[in-house]
Amino acid sequence: MITKSKTQLKQGMLENVMRQFNHAADIIGLNSNIRKILSITNNELLIHFPVKMDNGDVEVFTGYRVQHNNALGPYKGGLRYHPTVDIDAAKALAMWMTWKTSLAGLPYGGAKGGIQIDPSKYSNAELERITRRFTYALGDNIGPEHDIPAPDVNTNSQTMAWIVDTYMSTKSPAERSKNQHVVTGKPLGSGGSEGRDRATGYGVFLNIKLWAEKKKVNLKSKRFIVQGFGNVGYWTAYFLENEGAKLVGVQDAYGTIANSDGIEVSKLYQYMQGNKGSIVGYALAQVVDKDSFFELDCDICIPAALGNQITADNAAKIKAFLIAEGANGPTDVEGEEILLKNGVGIIPDILCNSGGVIGSYFEWLQNRNGELWQLEEVMAKLEKKMKEVFEKVYETAENRDGDMRTAAYIIAIERIEKAYVQRGIFP
Ligand code: NAD
């Protein structure tokens, strides 16, 4: 078997988002000038920066921030710390953010970035210095009304706390407190919002629930598998289990496990906490070959890790009747064609995982307005918004007799097109 190289995988993600975009743009006959603008990114920043390691040596890191489009508002999107982060990956992920924020009806554009790094190789103190130095190097390329990062793979609320502290420290004392909303996904107590931690997973769960209601499927006892047991994977599994569904397979960066009798979400989570964030060695499940993960017998499959995981290589072997895309870009175009031909439902990433950016928007609003909302209030607002967006996408797909991804893209692109048509192009 010819295995894809790292470079090929990354190129695939950008190619993938472009093919998805062009497909929807063709269907709606998108204005050709607007197509030109949206096919390319506004700004691409590549930064090399030195950091002192614990042993006194200096290492030079490479960081990225790509700002795809801001027609609808400030750039918004996460920061990823992973060896696969490069300019093409950041471009693809930034584009997905533009479609996602537009689809959700938020006053944001799309951006993404990160550092090409394997964070497991660095101490906490080193990661803090790397993050702070990267923030300093980004300077005013980010900002609370300009470009607002958030957590993504291998970054979390602690990372955001270091960023906000560093960013605010570079401002004059009188300006500092006006800059708290430079990032979202902060810890509670440092400007974070109740519910932001679970917002993405809750949104994934809600989308599954709403889809199941439409299809008259009862989620009780339905078996699901999750790829990635981090923020998105864990919280999705938590809410699905609460609904009576059964987790039967998990894959993370270190291993793959399965148990047809069920894996208790809280037990696995607890185990992981004491096992350096890895599921490997969990005694109440069997070890499974990593390449057979997507073939596991189940009803619902939730990719919640990296891009390009479901492809022509494995799509035909998938037994689930529904794919709920917690990750960004987990299914490539060829993989999707096979799934659709086999009658598998797909809730597309820009809809399915949009609870995260909606939760981020709520945090940003609270910071801007000096408000603190209760958890119930945040979750109720999130649920209302997610239901509205789901209904819009589902209805558009039904009316077109087409798939949900194309429907989601159509709604997202048309909103941006309208803004350009109304405003025209300067000068
Ligand atoms: P995370 O760092 O919290 O967790 C990532 C998980 O994926 C970990 O369990 C890790 O071990 C696993 N993983 C990494 N590489 C893997 C591989 N090759 N195979 C299998 N598993 C692997 O990250 P997260 O925030 O949960 O993000 C997961 C996905 O969800 C990403 O695609 C991200 O862009 C997307 N997403 C995240 C948010 C958010 O709010 N955090 C919002 C929208 C979308």
C-alpha cells in the first residue's frame, strides 16, 4: 500500500476545502469577482522566534497566523500546536473558519494559526515561554477587535491565559483591561465564560440529536465511536452517554481501544488524567489495530481529532449510519462521495462543531460588555442558536434534495456575497 506522506496529507486539506467551496460556488453561480476574493487569504503571517529551553539552549520555532477573510467582522479562529501545522494547513483551517462563522450568523471572519511543534516534548515552563514569545511576535496582528484566537488541538484555557496576560502586558496600563477579549476560551476567573469548555462537544451532541429527531432515530443504546478524546471528543461522548448512547471505541494520538459492551466515559477520562492524557493501557477495553478504527461496528462515528481521516481508503468500510464531524476537515471529497453513495448521513464540520465558536462569541460579548452569564444562560443561548442553524441547513439540504455540507456552504457563501455586493470594492 502506498502511504501518503505528511506533505500530501496537508496539501489534501487545502485542496479539500477549495473543492468544497468551488462545488457550492458553482451551484449558486457565485459572482466571479467575489469568488476570486474568497479563493485566497487576506493575510498570511509566518514567524520564526527563539525561545530559551530549560537546559539553557535556545530553540527557534515556526508559528503561523493566516487571516482568510473579514468581510463580516474580526478574524476568528484557533491556535493549534502540532507537527502538521504549516502554511497550507493554516490556510485551509482559516477558510473553514470563514464559512463556519458566516453559517452561524456571527459578526466574525475566519483565521487560524499555531506552531509547528510536538508539545509533548516540552515542559510546562517551556510551553509557557514558547506561547508568550509567540504572542509577543504576533503583536498587533491579533487584537480584540481585529483577530481573536482560541484553543484548538493541543492548546487549552491555560494557553489562552498566557496569551491574554502577555498581550495585555504589552499595552499601557490604561489600555490593558480593554484587551481581555483578545482571545476566547480563557479559564474562568481570567475572563473565561461558563460553558465554553463544553460548548463544542455540546454542539456536536445537539446536532446528532436534532438529526436523529428528523430521521426518527432513538439515540438510546446507539453505539458510537470517537476519534480524539480531547476537548471535543470527550464532551461529545459525555453528552451522548447522558442521552443513553454507548461509547464502544476510542482512538487518540497514542492508541485505539474498543469494547462492544461499552466504555464508561467518566472512567476513561479519569484514567487519561493519570496517564499523561493517553488512553493507552485502559484495562476495561481491548486494544484494536489503529487502521481498523473506522471499521468498528457502531451506529455513529465522531471524528474529533485531525483532518483527512475519512478518505477513499477507508470510507467504504464504515459501518456507522451517521458521521458527525467534530474535527475540522476530517472527511475528504472522495471519502464523502463514497459515504453519500452508501447512504451514510454526514453532519458537516462547519455546522457540527460550530458550538465552539458560538461559545467563544458569547465569551467575547461578556468581556466587551462587562457581563458574567450563568452556565444555564450560556447553554440555553447556545442551544437556541445551534437549533436555528441546524434547521436552516437541514431545510436547505431537503429543498435541494442534496447533502448537508453543500447546503451549509451555500448559506455561508451567500451571506458573505451579500456583504460584498452591498459594500462594493474600495476604491
Ligand atoms: P485536543 O487537543 O483537546 O484533543 C485532540 C485529541 O485528538 C487528543 O485526544 C489527541 O490524542 C487526538 N489525536 C491527535 N492526533 C491524533 C491522530 N493522529 N489520531 C487519532 N487521534 C489523534 O483538541 P480539540 O480541541 O478537541 O480539537 C479536536 C478537533 O476539533 C480539531 O480538528 C479542532 O480543529 C476541532 N475543533 C475544536 C474546537 C474547540 O473548541 N476546541 C472547536 C471546533 C473544532
